[in-house]
Amino acid sequence: NNTDYNNFGVIFGHGLGAKNPKLRTHLNDNWGSIIVSSIQPLSISTTLYTARGHGDSHGWEESSNDKLDQFTWNKLSYDMDSIATFNNYDKYIACGSSMGSATSLYSAIHFPNKVSAVIMIRPPTAWKSRLDRRSTLLSSARKLEEKESSTGESYHNVLKGTAYSDLPSIQDADIYNNIKIPFLILTIKNDDSHPVSTAEALHAAIKSSHLHIAENDDE
């Protein structure tokens, strides 16, 4: 790594495995690959990781029935910061797609002395639009639970927990006003699971933010 970036890095959180979290990891989120290729020329340490309740992650299974909130974006931010501690990052850019983008926002809120910038890629549904998304996720959780009845797996609990995730109320100006770091919001038109309205509301609330809205995935 470039000596100018000692104890500094970029941490990327992937999106939700909305049908079955077991199938989603940091290795099959295309946005993570884009971040790595973008950061690589700068010789900055970059870490991608598989989120709690996804892929081959472990340690959450026994508590998944009783502690569904461990899968909320708010709580996942503590995992992201633990990755920073493990890698000896004193400062880091919190970055992610969808679920990972929401995790990044909460990381900036909870760890303002460590998060030096945020990149939110495709912010997910939030506030009013989250209610509709919640019913879809809970339906997916029920279907997955039926499939897992023969395997004893608990990935359906991940969907139950994340269904009740939400961003801080957009009315809570103090939370958003306290974010003064560089803050990039990237989103794409015509994606119901990642509505432009969420990105626009966050941009309006976070004064240090910049927003780019792409017409499609290729832009």
C-alpha cells in the first residue's frame, strides 16, 4: 500500500440476498468488483466481506430466532466497523450497494471519528416505501422457511430481520446535519427496490452530499 494511506482503507458491503441470503456474498456482487477496479490504481487498501447471515458467514445461527435485529442495517454497521478494527484501519471510507449502502450510512452515524467518507450505491427503499418492501421480504422469508424446514438452516430469519430495517427518519435533521464528510450517492432510474426518491431525500438532508442519477446500469 502507498505509505500515504497507512491505517486507511475502503470497506465495501454487498446487497441483500433477497430470495435466499445464503446465495449472496461479497464475491457475487458486481458493484464490489467495480469499486475494487476503481480504487486499485490508487493503491488504497480495499476490503470486501460477506455480511452477517449471508453466504458461509457463521456465528449468528443460534441467536437468529431471538435476535432478529442483528440483521438490521443499524446493527450491521457495527460489523462493518469491526472489519475496520480487524484490518487496523484508523480511518475508512464506508461504501456499499443497497443493504451495504444503508450499512455505510449507519457506520458514518455511529463512528464519525473513523468514517472519513461514504459512498452509497443504490440506496434501498426507506420510510414510506419501506412498508411495501417489508411485506415482500416477509413473504420471501416465509417461503424460504418452508424450504429450510428439511435442512435446519436459518437464513429465513435474515430476511425477517432486514424487513424491519429502515434509515433514520428524514425528519430527524440533527442526525443528517451531523454528517459533514464527503458523501457520494449513486443511483439508477426505474428500480423499485432502490427508488430514486430515497437518494434524492438523502441528498437534500445531507449537506455535504453529491448525487448522481444514472439512466441505466451501463452509465
